Amino acid sequence: MTTFLILIIVAAVLPLLPIPVNYKPLVVMSGSMEPAIHVGALAIINPAAEYQQGDIVTFAPPNDPYNSITHRIHKIKKTKEGDPVFVTKGDANDAPDSWEIAPDAVEGKVLFSIPLLGYLVNFTKT
């Protein structure tokens, strides 16, 4: 029980601390990445120098720049100019997303997730 309480406190305080690294905690609110990342999980992301096919990344979709989506890089394509763009897909979705994401639109790569801890983080914010 003590460990559980410590995890709650750390998860609630971590986003408020001026940590010198670029780790960012996010609460997963949809099931599009099931079973790799569960609804209610706390996902920790960090920007990477480059991204590979198969990486789970967080990005703002082109049609909703104020929201974040966490999906897997399904395919890497090249633009006419030769620049890479990512086709993403949620693991639980039947088809890839309808957009292509430039590498600079990616907020970061998911390093790990902790199931259910996101519910606690959201609860502590209310």
C-alpha cells in the first residue's frame, strides 16, 4: 500500500517538476493501442533523434494540433523532396491513419507505460 501511495504522489508531482530531461508523462485515454498500451495507462515519452518503423510515437494530428495521439509508425515514406514522413496506425485499428506525419511533428517516442496509473494521475488533478 505504501508503494502504491508513493507512485500516486510521484505521478502527480512529476509533471510539475523542472526536470532537465525531456521526459513527458501522458495519460492514455483511448484503446487504439491495445494491447501494447492500455486505456488509463501512464505513458512516458521522450523525443528521439530519429524514429523507426515500429516505434510508438506521440504526435499532434494535422487536423487537430491541440490534441495528442499515440500510435505506432506503420510505414516510413518519402515526399517528392525526399524527406521522410510517417504513416501511423493504432494497434487495435484495422487501417492506418489517413494522415502522414513529418518527423518534426512527433512529440516523442513512448519509452514505457504503466497500466492504470493514468487514472490516478487524472484523479489527483481534479
